[in-house]
Amino acid sequence: MRVLIILRVLIILIILIILIILIILIILIILIISNISKTIVVSNYKQACELIDSLVEEGIKAVELCGGSVKRACLGWFQIP
């Protein structure tokens, strides 16, 4: 009887440890995903171009230049060499 109780407790502990590990993994994935993109607001394209060098130093590989209004379509993606 004691063996069954000990086994049940061990199984519950293992399940709790697995759940904690899964929660930690989910939090890490959310943190990684949130660092994938970066939004920078600028007044015009000249100001955007002036920021390109600092973005490249941070490891940014592509820049999406969009209009400020929802009615405007995105103006394009530019690959940074």
C-alpha cells in the first residue's frame, strides 16, 4: 500500500516538473519571438535612411518601409547588404 502511495506521489511530482519546464519553455519562446522584430517610427524616408547604419550594427537584415496611414500600401522591403 505504501509503495502505491509513493508511486502516485512520484508520478504527480514528475508531472509537475514537466509542466514547470513547459511553462518556462513557453516564456522563453515568447521572449525570443518578441525580439525578432523592431518598430521604429520616423518622420520621413531621409530620417529612415540615416538610421540604417545603426540598424545594421544591431544585426538587422531587412527594413520594411511603410506609409503611416492604413489606407496606404507598404512601399516595399529593402535587403540590407
